Amino acid sequence: MTGFARQPDRTVWEFRSPDHPVDPLFVNRWSPRAFEAKAMPEGDLYTVLEAARWAPSAYNIQPWRFIYAMRDDAHWNVFLGLLDPFNASWAKNASALVFLVSDTLTPAHGASPAQPSRTHSFDAGAAWAQLALQATTMGYQAHAMAGIHFDEIRQRLAVPGNYRVEIAIAIGRQTDPRDLPPALQEREMPSSRLPLEEIAFSERFARDPDNADSVPLDDSAQGDQ
């Protein structure tokens, strides 16, 4: 891998191998569960959130909002209690917990009233990605979780009705997987990805052999190509 300032994380690249040149940052980022049970400087968390702040969004509406707790905060245990028991069992050692919510409405503009947004979750996902990549550049890792108590989060954290609770994010420095329960130790490794040819198609959506409902290509319409 040449032409990139960053270097591959060899412990990650044992499990991952890109098929085309890509900055190692994107491969180095993964979602471990073994975190050091230590505080992080507040400034580091702000830097991670600052990266998310600069994500792109439709019409620059920036629908994302972040609600966070650091492990020394008085409300840390409240945040932990908003995770399902499985996620709380390992996320308790993270340095910060963040809930990501997104505004489901496009704000009123002039005489036009507020309208439902079709891109709020998509835009929030872009902010999450930038957050996670920034954390990786700083020696942290960020693990997003959907195993959370959505209704309770809305109530306990005073989330307005027009906002959708998206995910929770645990941020911390990775530690020895042997600190995890045995069942989780076996899963503590970077996951792979589908080959590019299974997710990117020229001209039209290609048939998915694992999905009987997908639309097959009409070879008869392709002439002598």
C-alpha cells in the first residue's frame, strides 16, 4: 500500500484486505468491545464530535444531535442503563457514551412549512462515520450500537418528538480482548466486507443470488454486449 500518509494497523489487516488502493484509515477503523476503563480528556471527545459536525447533509440542514456522557460524569450510569444488558456489559468500560438522534423534519423556510425529511437518517449516518474515523486517527475506537432502549432514551434524555433516536456510540481506547467475558473474546476481531462486485454495479442493479426477490438482469435486452 503506497501513496497514503497513514500506515495499516497490522493487527487489523490480518483479518482485512482491500481489493483496491484505499487509505488505511478506512480499514483500520473497526468496532471492538474491549475498552480500557479509563477517562478520556474532554477535549478529545470534543475533537471527535467536531469531526462529526462537518459532515455533509441535504441542504446543509445538519439534522444530527449528540447527547453524551463521560465515564466520570454523574449521569454515566443513567446512560449505561439505556443500553440493553448485552451492550452495557462491555460498554461500561468505555470512556464516553454518545446517543445520536436526528431531526425528522426539514425546517420551515419562508412561506413553506416544515416537511418530513427523507434524508435525516442518511445524514446522521454520515456524521457517525466522520466521528468514528476521527476517533481512529486519535488512537480511539468507536462502536455503534442499535441494542438500546429507544423509548426510554427519548423520555430520560428529553428528546423532542420530531427527533428519531438512531444509535448509541461507545468511545474508548482498545485493550486486551482477554478482559472480556469468554464468549465475547471469540468475537473480538475485525469483520470482513463483501467483495466490491457484490455491492457496486454498472448500469443496473445486478441479481443477488441469495435474494430470490431481487430483479434479474434481462439478458435479452443487452444485445451483443
